Amino acid sequence: MLKYSSLFILLSCVFFFSCNEKKKNTVEKIATSDMSTVVKHKKVTNLSELAKTKIQDWTEYNELDEFLGRFSSVSPNQALQMTNELKGLVKSLNDSLKIETLKTNALKARTNVLENEILRLNDMTLIPSIKAKEVNDQIDKILLVFSSYNAKVNTIYSKKEFDEEINLDDFFDLDKKK
């Protein structure tokens, strides 16, 4: 009987200690995904007052400018969700250019680069393992190209204004009179 009671006590102790493991108090941290973290991006170069007055009736440009303003502070998930609309806006910008002054090869090239960068962002929606840094880098590229587009528009109108203020014909006429 002593044999059975010591066996019973031994088994009880083993059972007691095995079931009585210390429970770790773990606080589960709910980690927000990097894809949901809002990131502030660089500001876009704005149009000069002269350029704004010249293209104020170009609604497609104004819509794109306003829409890209939302990208200054956006999460990668939000940016990826807005790419289809952005793709349509840049396509309509390209198709709607009716201002003769702006129909230059340099501006067309910038429009094409902008469209390609937006298409690249749109392609990122199809990549399941895309990282937030890659999306944010692409947003920065898009904003940089749009800044370049605005800078070129500013340059075109500044040059035109300069040419109008300085009448080169009068300058060359002075040389002939001497």
C-alpha cells in the first residue's frame, strides 16, 4: 500500500507541476502595417501666377493638380486604391492639351514620363508582395515628374513673356541705323 501511495504522490506532484506552468503575461501589440502608415511626401512645384492665369481654363490640368495634392500625405494603401482614377486623369490631360504655346516636345515628354510612372504605380496594385517603401518611392517619383511638368510650364510662359517684353526686331533695327 505504501508503494501505491508513494506512486500516487509522485504522479500527483508531476501532474501538479506540469499543469502549473507559469503563464506569461504577454501583451499582444497590434502592429499597424507599413502599408497603412500615412507618409508625407515632398511638395510639388507650383505654377507661377502668370502660368496659372494662362491655363486657368484647362480643367483637366486643374483636376490632376488637385488630385495629386492628395498624394502629399497618403498611405501606400490609399495611393494604390487611387491609381485607376489617377491613370484616367493623366490620360485626359494628355488628350486635352489645346493650348498651342504648351504643345512642345519637352512638355509632351514630361507628360509621357508622368503617365509611365503612374502606370508603374498602377502595376504595383497587382504585386501581392509589394513593400510600402517601394510604393512610397513611386509616389515620390510621380510628384517629382509633376513638379518638373509645372516647372516646364512656368519656363515656357516666362520665356514667352520675356520675348514679348524685349522686342528683338527693335534691337536689330538699332544696329542697322549705326
